Amino acid sequence: MKSREGDLIESFGGLIFDVKGLIHPPDRTIAFIRYFPERKGERRRDKMTFDKVYSLSKRYALLKERFPQYLVYDSIFDETLCEVPECDVKRHYKPEKELQKLRGSEKLDSLVTKALQLAGLLKEKANVAWNALGISGSILVMLHREGSDVDLIVYGSKNCFRVHDALGCMLKDEYAPVKLYDQDDLKMLFDFRSKDTAMSFEDFVRTESRKVLQGKFMGTDYFMRFVKDWNEIRENYGDVQYKNLGNARIKATVADDSESIFTPCSYKINSVEVIEGPQFPVQEIASFRGRFCEHARTGEAVVAQGKVERVTDLRRNHEYCRLLIGNKPSDFMVLQR
């Protein structure tokens, strides 16, 4: 089963997981529980009701309490992850295929209509093909409700840069239907995100207020996820191995932000100073979470906290250290004041 960031998979037991990253074990998919059947759940699909679990810590807690069979220690990543066996997958939801299906549907609610309008606008303004776009999130599994976000995906580096440029231009146009978050929007987003990522509101505003991958489209929240295409992924599971070296807080300067718009995202760094934790020569900050995309730009100084990993690339006989952020509520990355 070929799964990538933004896909969702559903088990025979009705659990729905969102796929994380692009590299997976041969017979399992790394994916974290997102929706689960619950008699008093607030989301309905056909005759079933579901609940949604948001923060990563609550997802781990739910898995540990009710679905521990999905928690697996993965020696390649040196971490306990949620991994779904292929034999347990009832349905694989692919964003690009679902978008194609919705475009041919005649019965659409207002949120899905708005999502298709945004996708069409991006296709036109960025001059990308329909198969470069996909729809993810709650709409992908038809568990959206009034007030849900529009979650879109763009595939392929060239397409991603085109859409990013197009979004940036539209956000500067006061007559365009896409808008940056205002102060009230940012406060609402902060109240939601701060449950899972610790930082001050001031630091939050400095990073989030300039991001183009999130905002409002015709009054509805949107979030864009940029994902490398299959022909750009040359790594197989086990080619690169990771070793947990402990948690650290560092100061650094971003040397290259060219991979910052993708999920997973990364930032090449230099002038690194370890403030607290193990003294390893960290060369990169990385994250599997979309909230850390567009977080800093080349030349900017940052303070970040997360897990130090030794990365061993067996193909190239190359080894370096990185700081992985987003796995714990204590992880953060902020612009240095």
C-alpha cells in the first residue's frame, strides 16, 4: 500500500487515521488516529457517529487506553509510533482521487463547494493541472460539519512553488477572496494550537501572521499542505536510520529555508548554540507537522526545542544530527527576539 502525507486510512473497526510522512514500513503505515466511532460523537456519516481527537498527546493517550495494538516501537525511527498493518486497512482515501470524484458530483454542500472553488482558483492562478491538487481533512472522509476547515494538498515541488507564489500574490490583493489571518483569527488559532505547542502569543503572532499556507477563503479557514511527488522520493524504509540522543534547546540561524513549505518540513541551520541539553552539532531542524511550515526564513535567527536525532544515511555513508520538533507539547520554534 503506497501511502503519503495527507492520505487517510480507515480500519475494519471504523477507526480513521491520517498518514504521516512519506516513508513507511513494508507492511504497515505510519498514521495517527484522527476519528473514531463513538455513540455520542458529534460527527455523523451515514448511520455512524464519530468523535475527533486533535492533539498528539491525546491521540497517544487514546491509543494507549483503547487501541494499544497500533502502538509499535519502530527501531528505524527509534520511537514508539502509531502504525497500522496493511491487513487492517478497509479503505485508503487518496486526496487527489477524492477531488476528482467531487468535481464530477452534482450534490455538494456549501463547504465542499467552497473547497472546489478554492482548488479551481489555485489551478487557474498557479497554472497547475488538476491531478496536482487534492482535498484532505474531514471532507476527504465526509465527516466535515459547519465550521470545518478547507484542507487542500498540492503535489510536486514545481507545482508547490507555483501555488505558493500565486497565493502570495493573491494575499496582497485586497479584492482577492483569500485573506491572511487577522488578529482575532490568530487569537483563536493560538488558543487551539497552544494546547499542543507551547509558546507565547507574541511569538506565535510573529511567525503565524505572515504564513500563506493558512488563512481565510470567502470567510472559511483554509490550510494548504505541500507534498513531494512520488518521483521525488528516492528513500526507502530503512535506508536512513534515526537515533534518539535526548532533548535540547538551541539557538541557530536559518541557512536554507527552501524545504520549509513542504510537509515534512526542514530548515538547514548554522551558527548553532546549544542552550540546554546534549552538546551535538545539529545541522537541521525538521518536523512532520504542518504547523511548523513557513516558520522562519533564510537569515533569521531562531530558538527551538525538541528531540536531537543522529541521522545515518546508509546509502551515502553519511551521518549528521538534527532537531526534530512537534512530537511533544514542550517542542517549539520561535524567531529570536
